[in-house]
Amino acid sequence: MATKPTPRPGRAVRGSTTGRPLMAALDLLGRRWSLRILWELRDGPLGARRLLAEIDGLSSSVLYDRLRELQDAALVEQGDDDAYRLSEIGESLGSALQPLDGWAQDWSRRLD
């Protein structure tokens, strides 16, 4: 089965024929399990087996697809020890998402 190309700025992605950087990022991060994998890597490197153990319901084939996409997008790196870790730009994603988290918290309170 052929996989979709990794979303990148400048390429057409879901919702944007122009491949605007924000739309490419949302396409990549919106893929099932992508954010969860990045979340699990926030505290340091993990091997594939550990990631599978930490993420209930994630199949190994999807894990490797997502890791490949996240590596292609330069958010994740694989070390000589075969463990996966966030790259520098991957680590910066956490601080970029903090304002969105604040917004989501406010939105949640308003719905209660």
C-alpha cells in the first residue's frame, strides 16, 4: 500500500492547494497518533517498543509510518541507539502549542 507523502510547506495538503506552512503543519499533526507520539517523546528518547507500550491501540505499522513522517518533517530524529527523540524544531513545537492549549482550556470552560 502506498503511503501519502509527508506534509511539507509548499506542497498541496488537505485543505490547501498552496501548501501554506500552517496548513502543512495541521495536516501532519492531524494525522492519527502524530501528536501522541510527539507527546510521549517530550521527556526524552524512547525506542519503538516503548512507544508501542505507552500508546494503547497504536499498531506497529502505523507507528513506523508516523515516525517516518515525523522524521521526514524534521520533528523527530533517530539516534545511534535506535531510540527516537524530538529534534530541536520538534522540541519547539511544545512552546508553540501552549497558546493553543490555553485557548482550548478557555473553550472547554465556556462549554461547561
